[in-house]
Amino acid sequence: MKPRRDAVTKWLPLALIVAGGCGYVLLSFLIRPEERHPTLKVVNFDSKMVEEMGRYQRFAWKFSVENPSDEPIRFGASFIWKDADGFILDSAPVYGKFAQPGVSEFSGNWPIKATTAERIRVIGVQLK
């Protein structure tokens, strides 16, 4: 069964620790990805198993990001694999990438336990 595509996450968690007179207070709230990268947009994404390695399977992933601005934008992302109930089974971090003006494609691969890979039903990308 091919995993369905998940919508890009609409909100990102952000936590701050504020020093007070009696100690520290943890403030947690959500921000929209558009507020962090106002112009970046995930255009498409996909993933497939490319190698079986005994107890692990290697999954290739790729996604395209559109940058309509005139300047390169540095960003991070996570490629996410979820089960049928929407729980995250695994994620591949993507650090320090630059989206050039126009559409840029990024790709990589990630090992996932074979027993976990059997339960993948949803894939997605989250910009950070």
C-alpha cells in the first residue's frame, strides 16, 4: 500500500523560558511556518523504499520548495513518516539548506526499521 500524502504542518511549536523573580516560567505557543519563512512553500514531495538491509529498509525521500523572492533563504525541514492514525513513526532531519529563487529540489535517504516501515501510511514535510 502506497502511503498517502499528508498536508504540510500548519503550526510549529515554540517554547521560551522566561526568568522571573521566583524562578523560571516555561511559555509554549504555536507559530505559523509562514511567519518564520514568509515566502517558502513546499511544492511537492515523495518517498519510497529503495533498499532492504536485513532488519532495516532504506527510504529515499525528495521534496521541492518554491522561493518566489530574489534572495536565497536558509531553512531546515523534517521529512516525516506516519502510521494510519497520524502518529509519527520516524523523521529525517534536513539541516542548513538554501532555497534558491524559483523551485529547488532536495533529496536524501534514511534507514527505518523493517517492522516500523510496514506501518507507514502517511508521508509529509515540515519546514522549520
